[in-house]
Amino acid sequence: MGNPLVERDGEGAIAVAAGASARAGRGRWLMVRALPGMGRTALLEAVLRQESVCGAMSVRRARGAREEAGFPFALLRQLFPGTETEIPFATESSVAEQRTFHDLLAELAREARRQPVLLAVDDLHEADEPSKRWIGYLARRLAGLPVLVVLTAGTGGSVGPLPEATGSALQLDPLSPPAVARLAAAAGAPTCAGTWLRPADGNPALVHALLADAAGEPGPSRYRRTIADWIESRADPFARALTLALAVAAQHMLAPEPAQEPPAVLREVAALCPEFRTLPAGADHLARVLSAPQAREAALAAADPAELALLRGRFARTLDERGAPATTVAAHLLHLDPPGEEWMTQSLEDAAEEALRAGRTAEAIAFLRHALTGPLAPGRRADVTQRLGALELPHNADAGVRRLRAALELHADPGDRAAVAPALGTALAAQGRTDTALRVLHRESRTADHAGCADALRSVAALIASHDAVAWRDAVARMRESAATAPAAIEPLMRALVAEYDAGAGRVSAAEVLDLVLPRLASPEPVDPRIRTSWLGSAATLLQWADRLADARALADACLPAPPALPDPTDVGHQCLTSVRAEAALMAGEFGRVLAENAPLLDACTERGIRLPHLTAMVALARYELGEREVAWRLLARGRTEDRRAADSADSSWEWNELRYARGLLHGYEGNHQAALDAFLACGAGQDARDFVSPVATPWRSGAALALAGLGRLAEGRELAETELAHARTWGTPRTVGRALRARAAVVGSRQALESLAESVALLRTALAPVELIESLLDLGRARILAGNSRKGRADLREAHGLAVRLSARSPDGQGRLAVAARDALAVGAARRTCREETPGDTPLSPSEQRIVHLAVQGRTNVQICAELHLSRRTVETHLTNAYRKLGVTRRTQLMARLGGPGTD
């Protein structure tokens, strides 16, 4: 396919001159050295054809072969097959060897006097040593002989010294882009061939191979076959070894994306392999060729696996000794099956930790899995298995649980088993198998080696029991009995869990809870390390409920890994702290923070992994607040499917109530009052089953009261709102009371509503509760405008709008939920003001007429107004007719033009 000597005119001219000199009796030698595929043999063949035409020169030729490199004089026997000189079959003494060399030279000289001789040797680097010495012997005596010696050799290996006075060494370089383009044009390739011929980097053999593949040549890829031949044929051992070293180095430095340039790979190989400290000309070309993934794959696939393993092991050991990052070392160790030395498994473990800190969980899993195939002591194998199970849990819960169970069984010592059991229990609970989790923990607590260990297991089991309503109630009862006699290092968690239950049951106030938690957090007395994160998780929960958001957040930040690393899903304390961190950020209006810290963990949990209903609810609410409504609903739709499965399996975890509450909120935001009511009541049923009546979390009664108000069922809503307010006052934080007051305002008379909303706003101003404050300000502003106090009402709305815009700063185009609600409220307030100003004389619109007119101005149809205000169609039409008369208009378009509705200037 095309001329193999394209762009070799310079080398051809040197060969022509050397031939002419030899024919004139002044012998010359030519040495052609090149990397594989550059055409050194093709150039040799071209010289042979040129110099032997019409009998100008007689030809003797031979080729070095690795298989015969150990046979003395093997190459010379090829060159002189019918010689009169006796060529020995064994290494001779120097004197005898010199006699043999002299006799062969004399024979060659006699032949050359009859006709000039071209002596051609391909792959001299593979020849036996005596034959190489004879070539050098001849080269030093060519001056008076009509002999042309043409030699080829690879880039490495010794060929013996050759005198510069009688010859020339040629180095074949890659073809230039114009030369490649000419080859492509000659083959009929498209004009864009330069792009897909780039992997050849001007290597003639690879260019021809790519052109053959493009032409649809049958059989396997010729490009891959060509590179594989470089490895399998072993024709150039040095280039072969360099090719494999570059392929191995490039596999990790350039994949999956080229983080380094080929020269950097070349420098890395030179640094790692002493034999490549001095690199041949053209080595940079080989590095560029192997920067192409298909070239690397072909070279590595053709290599002997044992040879590759040895090379990778060398690379890894050198990198480890140089202090390279553990992940760099481990990238090579992943290809050793198994990693047979202890330092290798340790490097893999270190690499897993390094990858985790960078948030690359899949990479960490691969390192730990491979570490388990190496030599590990039983205790260390159990530790690695436990860590791997924790990492696998979000992606495949069954696999993660199997790993953790295996880690537990690898330990015989009860104390070691007690350290693993909480992780297995937490994983089982995350699967919805709380009963199994508790059985595991109770079994291990009975066989624990000492009382402190057993108490630690029982207290952690109580925290895990919060995922089951009945088990939670029983666990708290046991903690209440045991706390007084428990070891001082265990007692804080027991008392905190009891306080959680009592707070939910409406038995204690926030002040009482803080009196319990804050002194213990400040105390220098140590907490048992086995329960530390559980204690801090429970304490953080109580602090969050008590509106001490900064303190709760500080505990979470102190224990949880910084993003992008993910929390440990097998640490029940980490689970609590993750939930607290998410909900505290949501309560503070830090919606972007909710997403940044928790969306990656949700994304890591596949359908086969663990379920995280609470985090799903938090992320969905944050996305909805930022205007990402469709994404929020998709999250809750996925959670709804899991919720149904949980109901079918009698899973009564508190987390499902959070999901139901979030669903109720979103329905309420969208005016779907019946769906909102259903979701809130489902949440309430779940909370009642747990004796959780307080509005410190999932204030479902407030949500249900608002939904009932929207449905016109004020009496039912009032009963729920009053109950909620009573529980909120028991707890006594501004957020809970202010939120309950807003719900009460929706179901009581206008005067009471104004009083409740004014109190709500006043309380919420003292708390870090921006969402609740904005909502209460909006309701207060609307209520004041309806009551005729437009000035104060509009001031409330403007304040709410300013706060909402700041909260929505990260939402697309500022379209956060609260910003849109505040903007719409301001628009409606302006329309109401216009109604009063435009109403002639002493005939102002009644409050009912105002409500209907404002909705009409916003573009609502009569049917929509009926549904929204729960009025009959006749009532709506009557009020509109009266409003038309008072305003001096006769149709809706005039009304909208008069009052500045949608579509008007």
C-alpha cells in the first residue's frame, strides 16, 4: 500500500553515494537504526534492489535471530554458506578467532575483486557476539575493498564499534504530516485523514495499518496487530521493553483522561527504570504513539502476563520508595493478582483512604477489594472487610451487609465482635431490617467480655431502635431504668435518648433539654469512644430541636468528614449527625448548602443501596425552595415508592414521616389541599405510633390545619391548630410557637388571625427561622391589607420579599418559591390598593368582592375562583357583577385593564 520509502530521499541518497564509492574500490558501511515500524528493513531491501540491478554487485545477506544469538559464528555461516574457510561452532581463543576473521576477509576480498559485493545484515543487534566482532573487523578494513556493508539494528543492544572514517549511521525519523497526507491521498482516504491517522505519529507501519483498517481490510485490526507484533516478535528487545514500560506508565498517567503529556510519561519511565536512564533517539515518538489508548491496549494485551506483573511490581515498589501518592502506587498494584507482599496490601489500604478523602468512593472500593486478595492477618482482614462493607452499602445494600457479617464472623474475641456489631446493625436498619439489627446487637451484648462493652452495645441498639416504633418505646424504657446506674462514660447517650423521647412526647421543654445536654457537652469527663458519635448525634438532634442550630451544626462538622468525602453509613452516630446537618441548614434557609453536602450522598445510593428517606426529604425541599420543582417531585416520587414498600414491610422508621411531611408541604405550596392533608395525616399517624406529639419535628398538625383552611373545613383545622399551639408552647422555642401561631391564624376569625400573626412574626424575628418568618410576614401583610391597613400590610410584604430574594439568591433567575410568593403577594396588594382608589364615591368593594376581584385580575377563571375560595358559581358571579358596577366596567377585560392584571401595561 503505497511507497514504503516515502520521505526517505536523504537516506536513499547516502546509500547511493556509498554504493558508488564501494564500486570504485572504496568500501563503505551504512548502519540504519530505528524504532519498530520506521522501515529500516524496507530501506535495506531498497538498497539491495538498487545495487544488485543488472549484476552491479553480488549480494550476501543474513539476518540476526534471537534464537541463534547464543551460537558462535551463526550469522557468519549465513553470510558464507559455501565457504572454503572452516567456520567453528564454538568460541575460539583470540588467536584462533583472528585467524578465522582473516580467512573470511580474504575470501570476501577475492570475491570482491571479481565483482563488487553488497553484504547486507538485518537485525544485527540479535546476532551472536563473534559475528558482531567480525563485522567490526571488516568495517575497519573496508578502505581498499569494493564492498558495501549495509546493516540494520534496533534502538538498543550492542552491535560493536564501527569506525566513522569508513561509514555512516542513519536514524530514521517519523514521517512529517505532509508525507502522511500524501500516503493517505494515494490510498484514497478522505481529506480529514490527518485526524484519525494521528495515533500513528508518522510511524510508516502504523500509518499503512490505519489506512488498511479504514479501507475495511478483512480480519482483525491491522493497527493493533502491528503493535502486537512489536511485542510478540521480540525483534528489538530494547524497544520492546521500552514499549511495555511506556504502555504501563501511560495507562495510569494518561487514563481515563490525559492528565500528563507524553514527555512526562517518558520522564517517569526513565526515573523508574534504570535501564532507560539513557533513552535512544525517537523515544519521544514511541511515547506519543502509546499515548493513544488503542496502542496501549494492543501492547499490553500482547505481553506475557507474568512479565507485565513483574514490571508493574517494579513500578509500584519504586514509586512507593519515592513517596509517591498511595493512589499512584495502588494503580499499578491493581494489576497484580494477587498483590503478594504485605507492603502492597498496605498501599492499597492507604490508597483507599486517600481516594475517600477526595470523594472517589468507587476507586476506594476497588482498592479494598483488591487488598482482600492479598496476604492479610485475620484481624486486619476483618478490618478491611468492614471498611469495604461500609463503602459498598450505598450502592448495594445486600453486598454491604454480607461484607459486614463476614467481618463480624472473622473475629473470635467478644470485644472485637462488639466493635463490628454496631456497624452491621446500622446497615441492617438502613435496609429496613431493624428487628434483625436489634437481634444481632442483643446477641453480641450478651456475650460481651465486660459490662461496659455490653452497656455500650445496648445504648447504641437503643438509638438504632428509633427506626421501629415499638422497639423504640421499649428501648427508651430500658434506658430510663439503666441510666442511673450506667457507667459515667455510657450514661450521656442513655439520658440523651430518653430526652429525645420525652421531647417528642411533649413532656419536657427546650430549656430542660438544654440544661441536660449543654453541661455534659462542656464537661471534661470522657465519653466511651464506642458511643461517642452516637452521643453527639443524639445531642445534636436535641440542640437542633431547641433552635441551637449553630451548636448542632458545630457538632456535626466536628465529626463528619468534610465534602467531598461521604459520611460512614455504618456509623449510626454519623447517620444522626448527617440528618442534623441537613435539617439545620434547611431551617436556616441555607438551601444551597443542603444540596452541596447531601446531594452527593443521595446520588451514591442506587436502587440496590440503602434508603435515606430523611435526606431525600431535605434535598427535595431545598430544591423546591430554589425553584427546582420538577427535580424535587422526582425525588419525592422515588421516596414514595420506597415509602409504600416500607408500609408493606411494617417499617415504622421516623424517616418515613419526614418524607410524608415533605410531600404534604409541596402539595400545600401548589394549592393541592386535599393531597396535602392526606400526606400530613399519614405523617401524623406515623408520629402518633411513636408517641411523638410535639411539633419540634414534622409539625404535621400545622400543615394539616392550613390544608383544612384551604378546603374550607375551619372547625377541624382549628382543633388541630390549637393542639399544635399547646404542644409548641410546652416546648417553648420561637420557631415552634411562631409556626403554630401562623397555622392557627388560618382557621380563626380575622381579629384573632391578626393577633396570632403579629405574635408569630415577633417571635420568629428572635430566631434563625427565615422561611417561617417570611411565610408569617406574607400572611400578616395579606391580613392587614384585607383588614384595611394597607400601609402596614404592604410594608410586611416588602420585608418578606426582601428576605425571600436573599434566600433565593442561588435559584435560577431568582425564582425561588418564597421569592415568587412574595412577588405575587406584592402584586395582589397593589391591585387591592387600586381597587379602593378606583372605586367611586362611597361604594367601596366588600372584602368578599375584593378577594374575588383580585383573583380575577390575576387571570383566574370563575371555576378556578370557586375551587380556590370554596364558593358556589352563583356567589362568584354575583360578587363580580356588583364589583363591575362599582368600578364602572362591564366585562373582565376592562376590569383587568383598569386594575393592571396580567398582559396589561
